[in-house]
Amino acid sequence: MRLALAWIGKTKAPSTALATEESLARLRGLARTASVAVEALTGRDPQRALLRRAQGARLWLLDPTGTAFTSPQFAAFIERQAATYPQELLFAIGGADGFAGADWAEVRAAAVGRISLSPLTFSHELARLVALEQLYRALAILAHHPYPH
């Protein structure tokens, strides 16, 4: 199973970069279950960058208006997606305005759907850490690791 998390924008807070690396180290411990890649999409045309990155992947937008899951439900969702669609599952976090606006219409159309991390609004840097934690919990659940319980 191949999972990826992409976000729009540069990392501003050094603590976010450090926490991202710590999360990835924990995820690498579950490498038998899945591989997880992360990527910052920067530049003048983040929409095009995301569409290029999504080629060959199933794109899911992380958005407060999306479907909400508990951690066990999210694990089951990932397992079903990976079994049905062998290509990479790409979860994307928008910039300051998420995926709103006409500029993002093509990205919204290319996405399979939307997933909510919470009905609350997070900065995109905090959303990244929440998403990485939930990916870790989902993979730990699938690996029958005792941590998420």
C-alpha cells in the first residue's frame, strides 16, 4: 500500500518541520504495512503542481466539509481503498483558503472525494500533523499494533 500526503505552501515553523520528521520516523516503523511519502507543493501554480503530483494516484482532499471518520473507520477506509485501487492514495492539504475558489475547480474535479480531519479549522501546518498522526494510527490499527487503542 502506498500513501502520500501533500500540502500547499512552505513550512514556516521549525517546530512543524521537526514534528513532521518525527511523524515520518514513526510511520517508517510500520513500513511492512505501507509506505508513506510527504511533499510540500510550492511555487506560483500550486494547482498545477498538485494535479501533476496526483497523476497515477487517487486524490483525496482534506477539507472540513468532507466525510468524517473515527480512527478505526479511517483505517478500514484506507484498507478498502488500497484493496480496490492499487495505485497510491494521495491526501492533499490546501493552503490558507483550503481548496475554495475558482482557481481550485480543476483540482476539486480531479479528486475522488473529501475527508474531514475535524469540523474545526486548523492552520495547514497543524492539519499536516493531524493528518500524519491519523495515518499513523490507521496503519497501526491495520498492523494490529496496540498503540491506537
